[in-house]
Amino acid sequence: MDLTLTTEEQEVRKWVRTFVDKEVRPLEHTVLERERRHEIGLRPDELKELQNKAKSAGFFGVQTPEKYGGMELGAVMSALIETEIGRTFVPFRFGGHADNILYYANDQQKDTYLVPTINGDRKSCFGITEPGAGSDAKQIRTRAVRDGDDWVINGEKTFISSGHDADFCMVFAVTDPGKGADGGVTCFLVDREMGWTSSPIDTMGEWGPASLTFDNVRVPHANILGEEGHGFDLAMQWIGRGRYMIPARSIGACERLLDMAMEHARTRVTFGKPIADRQAIQWMIADSAVEVEALRWLVLVAAWQVDQGMDSRHAQSMAKLFGGIKANEVVDRVMQIHGGMGYTRELPVERWYRELRLTRIYEGTDEMQRRTISRNLLKGYARVQGHLG
Ligand SMILES: Cc1cc2nc3c(=O)[nH]c(=O)nc-3n(C[C@H](O)[C@H](O)[C@H](O)COP(=O)(O)OP(=O)(O)OC[C@H]3O[C@@H](n4cnc5c(N)ncnc54)[C@H](O)[C@@H]3O)c2cc1C
């Protein structure tokens, strides 16, 4: 069993680490200041400028196929990159990315939706959640009814990330109520100009999801993504991607937070000694370091299984569940180690505290991951010994 990174993995990781340190982290102060004035932390033109800098160094499209100008890197490499980006709270991501399910587009749709999204000229959003259907996504009620060469969509979506500034939405709607999610849900590519409206939802984090309203929105039949009736499979594929990338990003946040906690513990003196000399503080640091390391391996195993073409859903659910819980425990301890300063808005600890809370909710709550993991074990789809057993 060889757990060392390849030379390529080490080199790419080093490049990303340097880029994040030199180009992204210096923006942290500005981003915090702006967010505290309720302004957008990193403006689209600034994000684009950073992405262009990376692109000019050949860094573009982490998982995007080479045929579309991307680097087509594997899941392990992508997880390592995501961890590096997670070391800053600046909402940065490399350019050249498009949603995994857009690759199911036909040639014409690829020209209109996939390629412009990769190039950063168009912005997508993913719409499955509704006021009455979150975890139980099969209960969606948004309805699409065929009318000649069009479909007419009516319904409401909620909590849609980027929903207020996206150019188009991948909307999941019921096309055959008799069949339900198994054959009766279809994914449509719906441009904003076709008539849907959005309104932002204020959250405790800096992420601004939106609710979307579809009121007799007319969409050409040609805008079905994939096959009619097979939308639910696409939705599950889209959500599945986040199950190792979300915890991968949390690893980076936890590493950085722990560095901050140790720095503070070494310098903060109480009762004549640095608090780093106190066992209560040492144990918080030790427990956090062990848990971050355990999370790293859960994420890398899940990503490695993806690269091997194995069914990694069980491993990914484990990584998503453990990552959400542990990242929240780590940030809580880091805040505790900082005392009152941790609770202020002078330090970014409280920002991470709010942001990391989301990782236990979106793209499958903790409870849904537990449901999947226990079902896999109880039904014999997975074994407690894992894939080595
Ligand atoms: C910031 C943000 C961004 C988001 N982005 C998107 C997006 O881009 N696109 C999109 O479609 N959706 C998005 N979502 C929606 C997100 O995926 C849902 O919020 C999530 O799936 C949970 O659904 P819900 O909020 O309806 O909670 P519910 O499903 O109502 O669950 C409420 C609680 O009950 C628990 N629960 C539910 N069922 C069970 C059960 N059977 N057993 C035990 N416990 C249960 C849940 O785990 C949770 O704790 C986003 C949400 C947020 C907050």
C-alpha cells in the first residue's frame, strides 16, 4: 500500500498553494471588510482577474476534459486542490469549470450552455430543492407540461445557489406524475430570458442562495438535458460530486484554523504561562489534528475510488458526514482557544464558524448521509471493513 503522492500531485499542489498564498490570501482583509458592510466579498471582475492569472500559467478547468481546454485532472488531484483553496475564506475557485451534468448536453446545447459556462461567459444554477421538497427530493412538485414543441413550467424552487445571478438554470420538473422520480422527472435548461424570476434569500453565511419562480415559463423541447424522464439520475450525479469536494475544502479551512489556534495559544499568557502549556488547550489541539487527519484519509479514499472507477458513494457519504461534523467541532474549539477575540469580527474565526455550518446541511444533510450509510450496511451493499475487507 503506497500512500505517497505522485510527483505530479506534489507539484500541482505546491503550485496551487503558492498561488493561493500569493494571489488570494492577500485579499482576505478586503473581503472581510466588504462582507461586514454587506457588500459582495469578491467582485466578479476580481474573481475573473484571478482566474485569468491562473489561466495564463496554464491552470484552467481542473476536471474539465482536455478537449474543452481543461486539465482533466482526477478526483484525488481535485480533492488536493480543493483543500488548498479551502485554506482561505476568500470565495475563490479556478476558472474553466462547468457542472458535471452539462456534459450530457447534445452538440447544440453544448455550444449554448456547456462551452460558455466553461469559458466563464455564462453562469449556471442547479434547481431541485423546493419549499416542500429538500431532503425528500423525490417529492418535487414543479410541473412541466408539453405544449406543441414547448414545455410550460410552473413551480417554485428555493435555496438555489447563484440563483439570483445565474444566466440559466438546470431545472428539475415533473413531466409524468404517474411515474414519479423514477422516469417522471426531467431536467430542462432554462434561460433567465425565458421568464423565470429570482429573489435572494438572506442567510447566516456569505452564500446567497435564491428562490426561483416559474410562472408559465415556456421552454423548447430541445432544451431537455439528457433524456426525458431521466432527470432524477442527473440530479443525483450533480449532488454526488460534492460529497468529497465539500469535505476536501473543509480540510483546508481546519488546517488554517488550527494554525491560528496554535499561534494564539503560544502567545496568549494567562496566570503567568502561555495557554499552550495548559493540557485543556493541548487536548483541543490534539483532538482536532487527529480528526482533520482522519478526514483527509476519508476524503482521499473516496476520491481514489472515483479515480479507480469504483462505486464510491458509500465512502463519499462517510467523508461528507465526518467532514461536516468534525469541521464544525474544530472551528468551535478554535473559537474557544481564542476566547473573546474568537467571537469578535476582528478575526475571521466567526466567519468560518458560520460558513462551515452549511456543510452539515446542503447537498445532503448529516441525517441523509447517515441514512445512506446505514442502509448500505444493513442491506449488504457495503461492509464495515470497507473495500479492503
Ligand atoms: C446555502 C444553501 C445553498 C443551497 N444550494 C442549493 C442549490 O444550489 N440547489 C438546490 O437544489 N438546493 C440547494 N440547497 C438546498 C439544500 O440541499 C437543502 O436545504 C437540503 O437538502 C435540506 O433540505 P431542507 O432544507 O428542505 O430540509 P428538510 O429536508 O426539511 O430537513 C429538515 C431536517 O430534518 C432532517 N430529516 C429530513 N428527513 C429525515 C429523515 N427521513 N430522517 C431523519 N431526519 C430527517 C434533515 O436532515 C434536517 O435536519 C441549498 C441550501 C442552502 C442552505
